[in-house]
Amino acid sequence: MSKSTPIETFPSHETLGREWIVEARGCEAQALRDLPTLRGLFRRIIEELGLNEVQPSTWHVFPGSGGITGMSLLAESHLTCHTFPEHGTICLNLFCCRPRPRWDFEGGLAEELGAEEVHVRTLARRYVPSAAEVTTP
């Protein structure tokens, strides 16, 4: 079962970016410990959304049966993940400072990691103050 939380909206002239906060459960533990699998997932998201890495992704592999933390710095902002193989869970965060279509997190994570349940929260990021926030001297 997958579910998405509706996007928070602002008037289009105030909104420039989107942030997706994703939790996927029921993933294959081995996939969550496998660096090539996670690199492939990042590459797929970046390519399918037409994003641009400003430098190669950085990864930390925890010892033993621990998970992996990854981060990609993008011209558009960032993509991060942390895996919890012992719980079959991955947490992802994708922030794009310019409008982008929503990636198919449910389908992609099921395909790449065997995710059985995917929750996506989408935030609209407002960069300009609202009229109530503007003060005059």
C-alpha cells in the first residue's frame, strides 16, 4: 500500500521549489546494504528528472549489517538517502529549487528495492515573503 500526502500550495508567483520526503518500507534488506544498487537508484532519479550533479555522490557505508547514507549535490539542490536494512526501510529527500515533475517514487522504489509501502510528502517551497510578512519602515 502506497500513499501520498497532498502538496502544500502557494500562489505560483511565490512558489519555485518542491521537496519530496519519502519513506519506503518492506524493502529487500540486501538491496538496502548494496552500494551499487543505491548508486543506480540515484542515477535513475537524476536522469529521469533531468537533474544535474555538481559533483559525484558521497556515500557512507556503515559496518556489518548497517545501512548506507548517500548524498548528491545537484545544481537544482540535493538528493539524500539513509537506509535501515534491519527494518527494510529507506528514507529519501529530494529538493529541487525549480519546478520539476514528481518522480514515480512508488513504482521506482518497488522496482529497485522491492518496496511494499511508500509514503511521499510533498512540500511547496516559497522563496518570497507573503504580504503579511512584508513590513514597511
